[in-house]
Amino acid sequence: MTEQHEQPAHTFERGTDGPKVIVVGVDGSDSSMRAAAYASGLARRQHALLAVVYVQPVLAAGAALGVPVAETTDEIAEDLVAQIREAAERVKGIFEVRWEFHTFRGDPYNGLVQAADELKADAVVVGASEQAGHRIIGSVAVRLVKAGRWPVTVVP
């Protein structure tokens, strides 16, 4: 006796796979803004939430000398939000992207790891380092890739 099982027809499922949350690290540098543009395109095509993350550096030495570090980094965060809102307004009605802005404190690597964990990121996008010293000690992007916890896209 031979049993035959009918195979269901395979249909392509549009919009059911892929990332639901894409984290992009921004710091105001040209490469981080290119990373944000790239990540917004990914988020738009995947109908994913774009979580824009700025990690405010904690500069203990500057604070010890009386430099208003927190105020300066708050101003940078506010400026980044303004730039992102302006860019979102320019493409409103053409491209729709759900996005939110998050600020974490600490060094960029640990801040992005914390953000990706807390926001349950499916992917992380960062800009390539523009600092020469990172060739020796490793950039944030390289450290994120080595962590191997999320797919990481590094935008030049």
C-alpha cells in the first residue's frame, strides 16, 4: 500500500519575514547620518520600526573639571532629533517610516548593545568609523559584528 500526500502549493508571503525593529546608531557624523538614511530605507521596505539611538558619552574627566558635559550631550541629542524630524518631513507623503529616538548614556559600544537588547532589535546599522585609531583598537562596528548577537550592517 502506497500513501501519497499532496504538497500544499508554496506561495510567497509578502511582509511576514524580516526585521521588526532596526536599531541605527547616530552621533552626528557623516557616516552615522548615511547609516540612518540606509536604515530608514530598510525600515520602510520591511515595514519595521526604526529605532534611532544616540549614545551620550559619559566624560568623567570633563565633568571633574567643571565642564557642562550633560548639557552639551543633551544639546547634541536635541540637534539630532531636529535633523531627523526635518528629514522625515521632507519625505512625508512619499516615504512613510515609523521611527522613534532613544538616548542612552555610556560608551558607544555598550550603549548600542544595551539599546539593541532593550528594544529587542532584529538588526543593527552603524556607520563606519572615521577615526584612524580604530584600525588598531577596533571600531564600534567591528565590536558589534564580533559580538554576533544581531545582523550588523556597516555603512561607509
